[in-house]
Amino acid sequence: MKKILIVSFVIIIAGASGYGLQRMLGSSAPQNRMPAPTAAIDVINQPRPAFSLKDIDGELRDIKEWDDKVLLVNFWATWCPPCKKEIPAFMELQEQYTDQGLQIIGIAIDDEQAV
């Protein structure tokens, strides 16, 4: 008798859970959906922040140097295997699209000696 009650209870719980899940997934009205991201839209045609950083030779480089370019800014570190793996692809892209105005800038977030 006890076994029958436990099995019945499990079946009722499973059935109720399945019914609730079906109603939640099958509902045509959106529930608890996040709004579409707007951050990308908000930055289009906005001026980029002004900043200057030293290059690998210790010379100060200002972001304004590349005002007439399409910039791809890549943040990387020597301790990051995926970062190091993507550098050759970035170098290839830079060579391929330089004439069309692409400039790839790598900003190392690492110890200067390691870079």
C-alpha cells in the first residue's frame, strides 16, 4: 500500500510539472523575456573616448592618430592562450585590409616586460 502511494505521488508531481512546463513553453505571449540589447545602437556615431598609451617602443600613441581608420581594438595578455592564438589572424587581416582603412590595435593588459 505504501509503495502504491509513493508511486502515485511521483506520477502526480511529474504530471503537474510536465503540464506547467508545457504551458510555459507553449504560451504565445512572451513571458519574462529580456528586451533587445540597445548598447550597440547607443554607441554608433558617437565619439570614442580620448586616450593615449605607450607602444612597445615606449612612444606615446594617441587614439586620434587613427581618426580616419576603421579600428579593431584587441585587448590581450601573454598569459592568455586564445589571445596569443588569434594574433596571427589579426596580422593577416591587417595586411589584407590596410588599403581599405583597417587598423588593428593590440592593447596588452600585461606586465611590460612580458609583452
